[in-house]
Amino acid sequence: MLCCAVSVIVFSGCSTASNRDSGRTNSETAVNTIGNTGGNIANWGYAALQGDWIYYSDQNDNGKLDKIKTDGSGKIKLSAERTAYLNVVGDWIYFTDFSDQNRLAKIRTDGSEKTVLTDEGAFYLNVIGDWIYYSGSGLTKIKTDGSEKTILSDDRVSIINVVADWIYYCRPSPEGEKFGGAIYKIKTDGSEKTKLCDDAASIINATDDWIYYCYTPATVEKGTTRGFGDFGELYKIRTDGTEKTKLSSDRAAYINVVGDWIYYADDGDNDKLYKIKTDGTEKNRLFDDVATRINVVGDWIYYDHGYFGMYQIKTDGSGRHRVQ
């Protein structure tokens, strides 16, 4: 299954123990200073958590923007736009508007004051304080008020994770012959660009110390989609490019690293939902559903079950039901 297909939603809360998460808490009065988790953004960021509210792109309603209490009550429709890459910081939700040429936009958490921030498409949004980092005309950053747009690199970018002062990203080959890209890092000011790994990674999740990724060696015939289903094995590598370690021979896709666990779809087992420890031990199948765009919020995993719609399941494999 194509790892970049638009399908799923998963809500993110307590992700990896990294600086990306230090600006988010789960208390009712919490105000985020950092947007969504890297794991959710790598999975199209269809949901984000702030305080007692989950803000999400309702894939059972054409991606419209909703919010709901973490206890499942009080659902409110915020916007009719088709949304993705949600980041909630303070009183604002930042998102990609698929209804408006994929432009970067923001809207108040009460659904008012929608504001368009860019004229170009913006993907893989990471909101850190007053800055938004995204894939647009290369690797780009812009202030949350739409000012000071800066191109940090002309590289084509397929995934972005921002951790502390570093941006980790995948750079597809210029010829487009490989599905996925080599792993790079660059400072948030655009300096010290460094290639960390030549492996073609279809998805990455970066933490303070490690980058977890799916190694995707398949090539793609130009003008066709051959090879898009050939995902690779699950690896991790230090953020300085050392200690490359194979974690699993599974054909992993849609990985989302949360604490000591990696949640993923096993493409070699019809995209069924699995989890495995970040050291490669304790592999468990959580359910037999096809699961794509895996995101996690609290104790819940939200995922796209294909034509059956959006489902949620506890991280221990219990409580599966369709999201209403």
C-alpha cells in the first residue's frame, strides 16, 4: 500500500520523550508551545491534542475540522475545509487546507478567524513556538503570523521532524527513481546541513537520540507506480548518523514512535496493526484490521480502516470501535 496515500487519522498526545513533546501536556488548562508530534505529522497529522480537547480532521466527513473532548463528549464542528497536518498552539490551529490548493492556514480553536498564511502548498507542518517549518518551495520556515518566510534548503523534502534545534528530513533522489529518500539533518537556521544515511527512507520518526525509519530500497519505473508497495525493514540510527540498527524484518509502514513502542502497519501481513519495542523486542499484533495513517493520542490509536472508515483501538489492543 502506498505510504503517502491520504487515508487515515490518528490522534497524538504523549509521544516520544523528546523536546518535541516538552511543550505539550494533557492537563485541561495546558497551552501548547509546540504543535503536533513528529510521529503524527509523518502520518499526515490528522489530529492533535491540547489540554482536554482533541482537534481532528474527520475522515468520515471529508476531512472537515472538528474538536472533541478527550472523554468522547462535546463534539463541535469548527470548519468545512479539508484539513491535514494539524498543529494546535495556544488559541490557534495551523493546518494544510486541501480545499484551497494545499495552502498553509490557521484558524482559532473556536472556529473563527480563518487566515491564509502562504500562497504555495505546505506539507509536513511542524509548529515550534513562533515558527512553522514545512515542505514547500524546498524546506521552508515562516512565522506564525505569515511573516519572515525563509527558504532553509532547496532540497525536495518528503518528511520533516523538528527536534530542539535540528530539522530531520527525507530527501528523495533528484531523478525520482527511488520511493523514499536519504536522511538528512539541518539546523533550524539553515546551517550545518548533514547527510546521516543513504538508505531510502519512506517515513521517519526522530527523537532526541534516535531516528526510526522504514528502509525502502524499491525503485520506481518512471511513469508507473511499480514498487510503491515494496516497503522495507524497520531500522533506527543515532541522530549523529552512527549505530545503524535493524529492528525488524517486517515490511513496516506508517510508523509512529510513542515512548518505548513503535506502532506500525505490516505491509507483508496485509497492513495489519502491530507494535514493537524500540529495541526490537516484544512484537505484538494488535488487531487484524488494515491500518494506515497511524496516529496515537493518550491510550488510543486512531487509524484508517480503508473503505470501513476511521477506527480507534487502545494501545493494548482492546476497545476497538468505529469513530462516530
